Amino acid sequence: MNRMFLRLCTGAIACTFALQFPPTATAKGPETVLYAFRKSPDGRAPSGMIDVSGTFYGTTSFGGSGCKGFGCGTVFEVDPATGAETVLYSFCEKNRKKICTDGDVPEGGLVALKGKLYSETELGGAYQAGTVSSFDLKTHKEKIVHSFCAKDCTDGSYPDGGLTAVNGVLYGTTPFGGAFNKGTIFSLDPATGEETVLYSFCSQQNCADGDLPSGGLLNVKGTLYGTAGRAGANCPNSMQCGTLFSLDLSTGVETTLYSFCSQQNCADGNEPASGLVDLDGILYGATVTGGAYHNAGTVFAFDPNSGTETVVYSFCQTFKTVCKDGSNPGNLIAVNGKLYGTASGGKAVVVCQDGCGTVFEVDPATGAETVLYAFCSQKICADGTLPDGLFDMNGTFYGTTSEGGHYDGHRCDFGCGTVFALEKTD
């Protein structure tokens, strides 16, 4: 789930190096903290990871050795066997006149392509409206591939949803910019840096086609699927709601597949802000709010053949003072016919007003939901809070939390975040 314009802490001093702190493993039981971030200089608030040949790579949205102001961020690697973490690059190292020309606040995670890691930064670049950058795993050099707002922001601005690689070309969305300043779908040739806007949102009356795309794109046989977090046919004032859309790469045609809030009180979901996953030809995703209970979000299914949207699970069914089954879900993954994901709220303890977050399982066949782990189950949230970016490797879930993971002598106000492992118990 993106953290649009969320601002936390900063770092200091410029250089890239391997941290010498010992790895940590603080949890007992199914969840283990592989690494707890320690503010400056190793960054703060990690936003997901990817596995490349057994090594995990990710970005933090804030901090880093090159950061002398607000935001910044890092590219890091973690050895899952030992928990050792290394900072590979700190953004804002090319800070010129207080402008981070090399990018600022990486969001949306990484994608690997031909020995390089590609990422988006929400801010920074030549025009201070975000970038796509590459990081070479051999040379450890960072390069700006595209700076947004190069053409009066008709090329998009403030990207944060992540990138998708299809046949050597990168595709993504921007939540702002474009012909109507309501967001874009774009393609980017990493070899030449040429960026092309494939679609500008709000091209239809009352933004019936959606507004604020921010969830990343799913490629299914040459068609890209994604979500826009606002507007749609049921929201004439463009407030919340949202859409599902597709873009045919062979024809360039964009199609609005579904508009949320078609049911009373948005029981069908509201504000889809994450990507989609394909399971046996059905697309699954999550909405941050809406649903049948307490506006806490949903897991939904969409059949591209029939155009039918179905709520698989509405969160907050077990509610007393908090949503014990989780709330405000993010990205999903599919493993062995079931859906897994993280929720930023739910299962609260005293320190978390709305909940510290969960890892959950949903059976799409039955709609049954199971909380696999509730964060902040340890003293001072040493196990992390606000989880995101779940993935599966050899039967173990790995992910990050953007807060929590306190470490004596290196504490952020609410914890700098963690890399965690979660053993499946079934």
C-alpha cells in the first residue's frame, strides 16, 4: 500500500557502505525480525522487497547517509540466511541547491531487469516531481532514467505505485499529471529513457474513468490491469470510490472495467489503492475502505470475462474496540490457491489506536479469513508495525514493516521499520 506524502524522519552524512551492526532476531514463534532499521544512516520506513537469486533487495522511503533534509531514502539488500543488511545507495547524494536530482522518497518497491534494479521516487529529479532510476548490481551506480514533469507535467508526476516490466519495457502509473492532472499510465524504455504517456485519467465526464491511479500494474497476456483510487461512474464529485481498468498493449485502448461504490455505503469496496493478482483467470485485489463492516476495507474478485465484481471478504467482522481480523488491507499475493496479504490496521494493543497491522489469509473459494500474525505482539513493538510488501519463498513469507522494531540506542520515535520472516503453520 502506498504512503502518499507520508513524512517521517531524516538522516545525515553522505556515503554508501555496509552496516556493521549485528543482525537481529527478536521474535519467538512464527514471526522473526531479520533486521531492524536504525534510522541514520541505514534509512527508515522500508517499502517492500524482491528476491533476486536468493538475496532480498528493497528501498526505504526516508533517511540514509546522504539525507540532510526531509525525505530521501535508500536502496538496501538483506541476506535472509543471516539477517545482514547493506546499504547500496542513499538518495539525495547528488543534492544540488537543496534539490535531490538523483531522486527523493523511493516508493512502490523495485523491479529487476537485466542486472539492474529499477525504482520510482515520489519526489526529486530534475523537476522535483519524481523519477524512475536504475541501480546497477555490478557497478553499484545509480542513474536517472526519467525525471517527471519534463513537459509541463503532461508526462505525469509524483509516481509511487511501482513498475512492471513487459518484454524489456517498463510500465507504471502516476497519481498526478497527465493531460488533466489526474494521473497517467506510462511506458518507459530503460535503454533510451524515452517515456510515453499511454493514457491520461479523467478524460471522461466527471472522471468516470477514474482518478489517482497508484497501485501498480498487472500484466496478463499483453493486457495491463490496474486500479484508480478515486472517482468512477458512481462518484460525480471524484471523492473516493475508484475504478478497475485495463489497457491493451497491442491497441493502446484503455477500458474502465468496474466502478466502486455501486452498492449502498460502498459495500462493494471503496478506494482500491493496491495492485491486482491473477488466480486462475480471476483478478483479486483489496480496497482500503468500504465493505460491509465499519468501512474497514475488502478483498474482492473481478471476472474479466463477465465484468462481475464480488466481495470475497469484508474486514472488521470481529469488532469490539478494534478490528481483530484486520483493517485497511494492501497488496495481495496468491500461493497454492489462497490469497495472502497485509493489513495496516487491526488487532490493536495499547500503543496502536487503530491496530498495528496483521498478516492474513483469505480462501477465495469459501471467503474464510484467518489472521496469521498480529503485529506489536512484543514489548515496544519489537516485531514491527504497519506491514507491507509480502512475498513467499520456499514456504516462508517475508515482508517489511514501516515502523516498529525498536533497537536500544538507535530508536526512531515509533521504530524505524523491520524486515521480517513468517513461517506458515499449515
